[in-house]
Amino acid sequence: MKNEIKSLTGLRGIVALWVAFFHFSFFRNEFIQDIVGKGYVAVDIFFVLSAFLLTVSYAEKFKELNYKVIEAFYKKRINRIYPVYIISVIFIVLFLEKSTISGFFINATLLQCFFNPDYLLNVVYWSLSTEWVCYLIFPFMLWLILHYKIRSEVLIIASLILRFVLPYLPGNLYIGSEHPMEVGESPRYLDLPYGLVSLLRTVSSYFLGIGVALLPQSKMKKENLIIYIILILFVSMLFVEKGLLFIPLLSAFMIKYLYEGKQNYVKTFLETQPVYFLGNISYSLYIIHYIVKKQDFAVVSNYHLNNLLLISFSLLLSYISYMLIERKLKIFKV
């Protein structure tokens, strides 16, 4: 794998900020709301990006199932996601929300996707749970794909088919709890954050990320033009409900061109210092912003200004989290 691709870090930052605005704000302006209100599909971009980067990093290493390589992979994944995560879980349980022992255990072990969503201590934890499960199966998934030479096109088509059928699957495929489910199914197309359906949603995005990562490198002369076309299509799909089906696919190709392609305006923007900084704190922002959101702070009376201040506060806390936890705390030496 190449050294860090700053544009992909920047992309992660934009996506995390999109999720934050989605959770915080509602706009009366239809055009703006059509973009902000589709922020839930940004999570699929996170999944695709993770799968893509893991594939280009481990495609050679996972051609054979080597215990030490797999062990090192798991340790790196734990180091990446667990310190900030478990501290946020403990903070919520101690100061913000009561939890049963079973509820704490389910959250602490990232098993939420198998249980009633009322166990979620933080709404965004569903995606961390499903991605953790995908981390666990990723070495074996990639080995099977490489060993049996499954074509990238098959993975991409399988992903789209799976994503198409997801809204038609039962939304209550999870282990029950002591109390009735309080959250209802979302009326938004492909907003599927609960139970085994959410896990299949993540697996679908992983198929895309792996499939596009394993496609031969493009040698087209006008590759910069392609990324602009992808960006235009991406924005256009936000205004068509069923078009959201293709957002992860378009994201996957954009990621590939950012990873392999030449410099262009999109890449330059994503590599600017503020956007790159946003990318560095994106994981902490993803976790922290909803904790702030749930407290319903009213700093000023103006709705949008209040939300902007709370998002800014979330960014500050995320920077502190990044500097003191993400960069310094490691559970394993790898």
C-alpha cells in the first residue's frame, strides 16, 4: 500500500461532518435539506473506504491464512477503534444514561447489531458494531475471494443486489430484550441501522470496497474528467430516492481514483490543511457529536446558530480526543 493518501483522510473528514449535520440540523430550504437529510448514507461511504483501504493493505498478506498476520491485523483494528470507543461507553454509563450490566456488556463488546436496538447507548454505535464484525471476518473473506479468484465484477453486482433487497427484509432480525423496542423503523430509503439487516448493509458495502480495490488500475487519459463526472452523479443521486442505491458504488470509484489518480481539484481540496485536519479527528467526531447532540444544549435561541455552535464544540472535543486518546492510547504493541 502507498503511504497515507491525504485526500482519502480528507474525504473521511467531509463524510463525518456530513453525518454530524444530518443528526443536528433540519433545513427548510429543500435543496439544502435534500443533501443534509441524506447524511445517513455517509456511513456506507465509511464502510466502503475501510474495505478499500484494508484490501489494498492486506491483499498480499491474506493470500495465505497466517495466524500471526491475522493476529496482528486484529490488534491493529482494536488499537484503532477501541480506546476512544470504550472511553465513550464508560462516560455515557457513568454520567449520562443508566444501563443494565447486560446492556453495558453488549456495548462494551461491540455486539449491538445482534441485539434489540434499545441497548444502543449511542445511536452511531450500530455502525461500529457491524464494522467490527466485518473486521473479524475480513481476513477470511479476502482469502476466499483471492483463493477462488472471484471476479471484482461479481462482488460489485452481488453488493448492488444485496443492497436492493435489504429494504424488503424484516427489520426486527435481532435478539430481543427485557423491554419492548422503543425506536421505530425509519421511513427513509436504505436507512437500516438495526439488527442483522444493518450487518448485511455493511457487508454489502464491504463487497463494493473490496471489488473496486481489486479492479485493474485505470489507465484512461482523461481520468480527471471521470472523477468530476462521478462527483456530479453523486450529488445528482441525492435528489432521487432510489438513486441512493448507487451512492456507495459511486463513492467506491471516487475512492479508487483518489487513491490511484493524478492531482485534480477534488484531490487538492481534500488535501487542504483544514479538511485533512477534519479527517484526522473524524473518528472521534463520529462518536462524540451524537453524545453532544443528545444533551439538547441551548446555547443561543437561534436554531441553526445553536446547532453550529454545538457542532463546533463537538469538533473541539474531537480534537482533544484525537490528541489525548487516539494518538496516545494503544491496547496492543504491534
